[in-house]
Amino acid sequence: MTRQIPHRVTYPVDYMDPNPTVMEFDNESEAYDWALQEVESRLDHIIQHSPYSMSEDDVKHALENEMCLVRIEAV
């Protein structure tokens, strides 16, 4: 049986966010699952609330920006 290592996900709204969302999980898989769900949710929000039509490149850029904000670490 493998030992479960707790993981922490830190996900700010932007690079200057002084109070990012911090979640702790029992294992790495749960942490990644939560982070991916949150990224998808935020990306959907960005697309739905954009005042302009977003091209495929715009969506890709927004996804890259969101992924850069997520930090997952073993605790």
C-alpha cells in the first residue's frame, strides 16, 4: 500500500491577489482534480463574460494564464 501524501493547492484570482484560495487534500490526485475543475470553471466564466468574441487563441491564452496561477505542493 502506498502512503498518501497531503497536497495543498494555492489558486489566486491574479498575480497580485493578497488572499488566494488555499485548499488542502489527502492526496495528489484529489488536489489535481480540484485544480482542474477550478481552472475549467474560471475559464468558462472568462469566456461567458467577455464583452468580445474570443478566438481559439484568446481561449488558449486565457487557459495558459489560469494554469500559471495554480500552485500544487506536497505538505
